[in-house]
Amino acid sequence: MNAHPKRGRPRTIVRVKARNYPLDFRAARREFVTQYVQTVLDDFGGNVSATARALGLSRRSVQILLAEREHRATLAHGSRNIRS
């Protein structure tokens, strides 16, 4: 064990065997948050302001989370831009 450079306490190093999980932690958390926001938005009948107040977020934050979810859904289904 090495001492933490600023605190002088021993630093524990944890090693874990790698496993094959379908999502990494950040992606799973992002998916949960956006799905949760969408659920609350549905409960408020699509009212973004009421959803933001209920979640303690700004309207802009709610809009960004919903836009990210929509963008990921578009990427997952493949975008087909057909131009004449």
C-alpha cells in the first residue's frame, strides 16, 4: 500500500476481474437518468417546466437530457437521410 500523497493515509488499491457487461457504468447511468426524466415528463403531460420543477433541474437541463435520449435513439435505429 502506498500513502496518499496529500493525506498521509494508506491508499488501498482494488483490482477486479473484468467482466463483459452490456453497458459501462456511465452509459447505464445516462440511460437511467434520461428514461427517468422521460417518465416524469409523461406524468406531467409533456410539460417541461413542471417536470424541471419536480426534478429540481432547470428547463434547459431537462431539454438537453431529452435531446440526448432522442439522439441516441436515432443512432440506435440508424438514420436514413434520403434527399431528392
